[in-house]
Amino acid sequence: MNKKSVKDLGDLKGKKVLVRCDFNVPMKDGVITDENRIMGALPTIQYLLDAGAIVTLCSHMGKPHSIFSDEVKLNKKDKQKVASGETTAEAIIEKARKDEPRKLTLAPVAARLNELLGGKVTFAKDVIGPDATAKRDACKEGEAVLLENLRFHWEEEARDEGFCKALAYDATVYVNDAFGTAHRSHASTAAIVEYGIIKTAVCGFLIEKELTVMQDTLDNPPHPFIAILGGAKVADKLNVISNLLEKCDCLIIGGGMAYTFLKAKGYEVGTSLMDEEKLDYCAQMIQKAADTGKELLLPIDTVATSSFPDPIDGPVDAATYDVDNFPADKMGMDIGEKTRKLYADKIATAKAVIWNGPMGVFENPELAKGTVAVAQALADVYGKCTTIIGGGDSAAAIQQLGFADKVTHISTGGGASLELFEGKVLPGIACLNDKD
């Protein structure tokens, strides 16, 4: 990794430091339900506090777009209420305007940080307003202030220069430790440095770890190197597939995207999720694998149902079919038992594995067996193989299934890790100071 980190900053006593964190944590009724991102940020924050820095923390939470726009997408239940005359779209939007600041406040995060850091964190009820200014002015060495949700300001995503200047305030050091947003070119993730407002810009320990483990594995992988891609759509991973085929020895495909590949090979896929527009692309990738001597593994059997489960974790009429005997009226939902063994046996041979995307509808216990099998296979090679989980649903699955302590690294950023796998330069990383 050629970027400076907090360890390269020297004496921090009395220096005012702005830290971009990723505290976009899941919450229910104002209670944090998963603290992984908070815990991931602690080493950097603690390091700065111990060094005597005066720290301002900032983060986004969710997507509170209804605060700024009438273009709010109504969910199915809202549409039914509008259709029945129970309410109006305007009333739903107005309610969202009032509810979102309450639901998407970072106040619970500040309270939890304060518990974890021995009472050294205060919360500002705004981002660049009077409360933030007062709290930042009152902050002492070895203390921190967490600002309110950055996305309560449209200027955050718009990269507004005036907002960048107000956000920086009197900070002279910028630390980005929010890998989950490093692929976003927003005010707090990149523009504040790109505009030259804060010139000393480094990464925190979390980003340093993400880049060291993932980038180094992608650039210099031990072999055999296996990549596993799942999830719903081929379109989400077009360049990822192509880039990984150039780096890995074997590419394993699962999830909804597998059915477009199977269709491209001439198999019946019934009513399974399938992207007609990407059939040619999948055929090209199959040919690319053959031309370059790479192995591309697709399901040989699949678990199918008559329709998508509703509710998603409800009962299903699942049955398993070989891919060369798939019914035209069924929908593929998970990899079958033969495929699970095929994939697990291949993983057992690896020296490095990266995984992004579940093998099926893992939210349903009947349709999670493929995802469980891959997670178990990765756990079985723990200690003998570098295993990297590329954030998003894969990270959620591996944690829910109890395998989090049996993999080398779980990324905190699904979108960011995908773009890294794709070979892209992440704006939140590119803007940081290079090492000499």
C-alpha cells in the first residue's frame, strides 16, 4: 500500500483532526443492531485520542433524500394506501421529511462511542451549524465530537466546496477510515482533499487493513487463487468478472447471476432470474476462460421453487433438479447438493479465495444451504488459505452463520470491495497522500 496512514503523522498532540468514519449501521427503533462498523473504527479513533489529538468524527447514515426532494419512491404498502384513498403521496412524503431526521440520526452511535471510549465523545446536533461549532471549539486534547448525519445536507453528495470548507472548519489533518464509502466521490470522502482545503490526508487503520489484505491479494495472489461470485445480477459485476478471470485460476459462479451463464450455455433455466441482455457477455466470459486456460465453474444442480418466497423467509416448495433436466415452470433459488460438493472440493485446493455474493436466497433457511456450504468450506481451509469476504450480503451471511472468526478478512464495504475487485481506483483512497 502506497498511501500514508495515521502512523505516518508524527506528533499529534493538540492537532485538530477530521476523521471520516462509516457509521452507517443497521438500527431498529433507535437501537443499533450490528456494531461491526463501529468496532472497526475504534482502533483509529483510540490511537488519535491517545496521541492527544482534538478529533472531529463525521459519517453518513442511510439515504435521507426525502428531506430535499419530492421524488420519494413509495413502497408497496404506501402505494396500496394511496390507491385505497387512505392517504396521499404528499402526506407520506411530508411524514418522511419529519421521520427521517429522527430515524437516521447518529445520536445512538455517539452514545455507544461514548460508552466504548470512556466518556470522551460528545454529539453535535448539526454538521456545520452553531452546535457543531460550539462543540468543536470546546473539544479538548484526547476528546472527540461526532457530527450529525452528513447526508442531512445535499451539499455532501454534491461535493459543494463551501460545505467542504465549513466541514473542515479549523482541522489541519484529514483521516479517511470509511472504506465502505471510499468508492464515493463526495465532499467528506474526497473533495475536501481534492479542493486543497486540508492538505495532510491519510488513511486510518481500517482502510489500511482493507488495502493491505485485499489489494495485495489481488496484485500478488498465491496460487491456486479462486474467486467466488454470487448475488442476483450479472450486470452488477460485469467488469469484476472480466478482471478476476485475468487474475484467478478458477472463477466460481452462484446466485441469481448463474442462470444467465447457464442460459448462455444452452440450458433451460425456467422462470429463474436471467438477464437476456447479458447473454452474449456471459458467452464471451465463458470463451475468455477457455482461451486463457482458466476454470469457470457453474452449478450442475439447482434448488428451485414455483415462485419467489413471500415473505422471503416463509415456507417454500423446494425441489432439486440437475441443470440438464430443469423444469420450464420453476425458478432457481440456490445451488444444489452436487454443486455444493463440487464448489467445496475446489475451495479445499486453494491458497487464496475471495467471495462476493451469496449462492442463493440465503434469507430463507431452506434456500441458504448453498451459502452455508461455501461458508463452511472457507472455514475448513482457515489457517491454510487467505480467505477474503468482499462485504455486502456475503459479509452479512458469514456473520449470521457464525463463521466470522474463521476467515482471514471480512471487508466493511460491499460496493467499495467490488470496485477494487474490478480494478478501479477508489476516489476516497486516491486523494490521500502518497508515501515518499
